[in-house]
Amino acid sequence: MKINDKSNYQIYTPSNTRYNNLKYNRCGKSGVLLPSISLGLWHNFGKYDMLANAEAILRTAFDNGITHFDLANNYGPPYGSAEINFGILYQQNFKAYRDELFIATKAGYDMWTGPYGNYGSRKHLMASINQSLQRMNLDYVDLFYHHRPDPETPLEETAVALRDIVLQGKALYIGLSNYKAPQIEEMTMLLKEMKVPFIIDQARYSMLDRSIENDILPCLIKQNIGCIAFSPLAQGMLTDKYINGVPSNSRAAKNKTYLDSKTVQEKLPIIRELHNIAQKRGQKLHEMAISWLLFQKGITSVLIGASSPNQLIENLKASENTIFSIEELNSINKLTK
Ligand code: NDP
């Protein structure tokens, strides 16, 4: 019997050429290789987003060699919904390719109400990893992060909980995010003593926010810990989309996001100058912003977001030109350092 379904929905078969173009970098001194560009699911994968678009972005990513998907318990909105959607799409598209994927999630920001819903207690971390695995329909994640430091829980408690999550087989590797350099040093010591595979730090890094260059990046290089740079486009500001105003479908124009048009306006003069430098290099601003990060010492992977498959493809072009002349670097430094 023929059915009259006009969707033209195709069962997914990944591209045979998926490993032909992207570079894979060793994460610190670990055995893990991560793609130089990875995909984050903070935005565009929640309950208010279109599942078909989310599926197309994930398929495009994997087809182009992006093996690393980054989630967190509270990605959505609402919190948890990005993991739920990822779980659905994983079952329908990627289950057969589980061993080709490196999936991360995190816990530490506010997730549920009451005294155990955030930060770094053993109680929070154990509950949260169980919830995440259930939402994503996975037996284990490849990487589990403590999402932010906890000013009150002793680091030892957090470190032991992270160790136990690995020992229970719920995560293969451990990462930290948003920690300051001295806290990273201390955690490195604690985790090393217990032989916990702590391999990566996730930190905000872009041409508009270079603060990790002061101490975090040198500390990670010294400790042989990988670094994955989040918000490399400063949430979309390092593109040409805001140069002539705030488009209605952009992150800065939407509710339920963490970028407002006032911030965009403040940064516009620098954005315009950077746009000119990119043009002279024969690149778009978003390409240059990612290329520049790929050029930095100590960066294992650049963790991008995308609201469409096309943006993702555009961003992957960054890896075609990652060499900067001294003059180009000086002009960028003058504007951003
Ligand atoms: P980016 O800085 O890459 O911003 C992504 C956004 O920029 C897109 O959603 C899109 O927004 C816009 N954009 C992307 N490519 C283009 C393009 N080629 N042309 C025009 N606009 C473009 O990263 P995110 O801020 O999304 O962060 C990436 C990931 O980092 C997150 O998903 C998450 O995994 C991680 N992260 C971790 C944090 C932590 O505390 N550890 C905190 C924040 C992020 P638009 O909707 O306007 O199209």
C-alpha cells in the first residue's frame, strides 16, 4: 500500500566521507581525540525549538566529522529538554554509531528546587548524572563535567563524587567548567591522586572575552589538561548578523536567552572593526573568530552553537584557514586585548 506522506523524511545514514576533513586533537595527555570543532546543545535543542531542525543540525554535524556533542542537565529551555530531545534524536539517528560519539553532560548549575538541586555536593552530582542518563536514554556519557565551582562544598567531596561516577561506569572521563585557575590546580591534584581521568576544562573564550589567557590557559597547558572553548562567537555577536541591527530570529531578539540587544550595541564598534580584518583575510567574521581560536595554543576544540545546518557548515569553513600573520594578530590584539 502506498501512503500519502509528503514529508520526504529520510532514515539517516551518515556520510561515508565524514572523517575526511576535520582535524582531531589530543585532549591534554589523555587517549582521547576530540574534533577541532564540536557542537553544543545549549540553545536550539529545547522544547520550544523545532525537533526537525535540531535533527538536521545533528546529522549535518556528524556527517562532517563532529563526533563530540556537549549537553548539560539544564539545557533547554525548559531545563532538561535538550537532553530529552537529544535522547529521542539519538535513538532515531545515532544509536548504531554510539562508539563513534563522544557525548558530554554537566551538573552544577540550578536544576531542580530544594537544597540538592545545584552546586557540587555528592548528593547533587549523583542524582543529576542519573537523571541525565535517563533523559538521554544512555547507559553512560563519555564526559561528565562539574559545571561550576561550589563555594561551600569542600573540593574533596566533589572530587570523590566525580571519581565514583566514573567507577560506577556512568561516565568515562571527567571535566570541569567555569573553575578559576587555583581551583583547577587543586582539583587536578585531588583527581590525579585518585587516578580519575580528568582530561578537560570548558571555559568561555572568544575574541570578545580573552580572560582565560591570563591564568586558566597557562595552568591547563602546565597540567596537560585539554581546553574546550565555549561561546566562540560570543553567542553570535562575532558574525555579521548584528552589523545592521538585531534580526528578529536572532538569539539577541528572542526571549528565554542570555544575550540582549544592549550588549550587542555596546560591542558593535569592535565587531565592525573585526569584520573589516576578516574581510581582508578573505574570511567571514564567524570564520575568523573560530580560526583565531583554532590557532591558539592549548585549545583542544572549539565548541560552537548553531541554529541551522547552514550555520554549522559555514562555521566549519573556519578550519580551512587557521594561519594568522603577525600584522593580523596585532590588529586583533589592539581591538580585543
Ligand atoms: P556560539 O558563540 O558559537 O554562538 C552560537 C550562536 O551564534 C548560534 O546559536 C547562532 O545564534 C549564532 N551563529 C552561529 N553560527 C553562525 C553563523 N555562521 N552566522 C550567523 N550566526 C551564527 O556558541 P554558544 O554561545 O551557543 O555556546 C556553544 C556551546 O558552548 C553551548 O551549546 C554549550 O554546549 C557550551 N556552553 C557552555 C557553558 C558553560 O558554562 N560551560 C556556557 C555557555 C555555553 P542565532 O540564534 O542568533 O542564529
